[in-house]
Amino acid sequence: GPVPACIDELAKIAVPALVLVGEEDEAYLRAADVMAARLPHAQKVAIPKGGHVTTIEEPAAVNAALLAFLRRLDPS
């Protein structure tokens, strides 16, 4: 049969997920919203002043978002 689109498989991911997007990454803002909406346990963070390569443009903000996300996870 036809191969399902990845976006249609996101609802099956039952673990916490972090969707990071740069606030200025116009081409991917909608995609980030869709991903966050379809992942059952997602948190979306838009990085201020971030573009498409936010990890390089705003590394401190990305790291802070990652650490905050990881700290909220249940260690069990």
C-alpha cells in the first residue's frame, strides 16, 4: 500500500517532544505549529531572533530551551 506521510505518523509518538523553531523562520513557522499540534505530548518553543539555523544564530537560547524541556521530564 501507499507509504504514509511522516506528518501523519506523529500522533503515534507517545513520548514528550520539543518542537523548536526560529521566530524569523517564516517558511517553517506553520510546519512547527502543525508538528506540535500532531505530537500528543509536544511543547513548541519559538526562539526570538532565530531564523532557519537557530542553533547557530541563537545557541544560548536554544540550549536554554533544551535544558528547560529536559528538566521538566519525569525521570521515572
